[in-house]
Amino acid sequence: MQSRRENSSWESESSWLHWVLVNVRLFIFLIVAFAGMIGVYWYFSPEEATAEMIAATSKGSLSAPFYKSVPLQPVIQRLAQSPGPLRIGIIAGHKGFDSGAVCSDGLTETQVNENIAQQVVAQLQAQGVPVDLLDEFDARLDRYGATAVISIHSDSCVYYNDELTGFKIASSGVTDSTVLQQCLEQEYGRVTQLPYHANTITDHMRDYHVFRELPPGVPALIIEVGFLNLDREILTTQSNIPANGVFSGLQCYLTRLGYGG
């Protein structure tokens, strides 16, 4: 009888041990899973989280706030950049150098150019535009960073024929000045009602020294505002008209660059 009881007890212990050995993988999986859950909770929980903080942020649920560090990313500019610092240079042709063309009654091109240039400068200043009145060979030219440079000149006093009336423009071949020239041609012609005299543009205008002296990147042009013979009245007694034409051209240009109306 005792032997049977001992056998029964041994068989019971052996059966239990067999069950443990069979399910040991399940126990290991459960232990690892539990440890993993504890680790994840600890990693994503705030360092000083309390029951009150968890309750407040979860709005009634028992989940802790979720925090995760996000690596910094470079900011990509998706909007058009605003234009740079504004400055306009107005050259009074021949100023500080010579008289330019001289008429039979003593009127000089330099006088006409400077008078118109000063009016353009005054109008720009009235609009709050930073502007400089420059000489023909101004010492600042080689380091003059500007939004635009316009050199104002007048054409000959000599009468050749009735066709020599109107204005003409040559722009820099060093820096693209297409927009500046388009605006000046359009607005100067509209305001003054003078014709555009393209067939008298000279190589001297196209290779104007200022284009080569300015730093690269500065749009520039030279404008002959009219002939001192047939256009003398509008260039002298009505000089506000050509001045308004240049000013209007600059307004057009600045608006197209994004500086406002």
C-alpha cells in the first residue's frame, strides 16, 4: 500500500515537472513581453510624470502623454524672397567732367542733364526711395551696389533734319537690364510723347563706360532724353516732363521687382 502511494506521488510530481518543461517557452515569452511593455512605457513617459499629470493629459483615459524627439530639419523657402536693399543711382551726364554738347547760345548739355537729374532725385526722395546724384566719372561707381543706375544725357544741338527728335536708350551688356529698359522705354515715351529714336543709338552708348565700371549685378542704362535742337523746349522750359518720364519708368521697374507701387 505504501509503495503504491509513493509511486502515485512520484508520478504526480513527474507529471507536473513534465508540464513545466513543455510550457517553459511560453513562460519565457510572457516574461520577455512583460519586460518589453515596462521598457516601452518607461521610455515614452515624461521623466517626472505623476498620476495627476497622466490623468490631466489623458482626459479620463489611463494612457500617459506620448513624447518623441524629432530631428531638426532644414527650413525650405517656399515663398518668393523679398527684394534686397533699395538704392537708385542717377548720373547727371557729363557732370564733374565736361560740358557735353554746347549750343550756339551757350546752353550746355551738362546744364540740361543736371536739371532733369535733380528733379528725378527729388521725386524719388519724396517717395522715400534712397537715391544718389552721381557725377559722370563718380569715384563711387566701382563699388556702387544699387538696385538700378540711370545716366541722363541729351543729344546734339545741331540741326540736321526734322527726323532728329525723340529719345533713345542703351542698357548694360554686363548685367541684364532688360526689365529696367522696358519700363523706361514704355513710361518715358508715354509721359513725354516723344518718339523712340532707335536708329541713332551709337556704339559709344552701347559700350558706355559706366556699364564696365559698376560692380557686376547692377542693372544700368543710359538715356538720351531728347535732342537739344528740336526737343529743346521740353528739355528746358518743360523739363518737369522728361523728369516725370524717368521717374515713372523707375516706378514701373521697382514695382516689377516687388518694392510696391
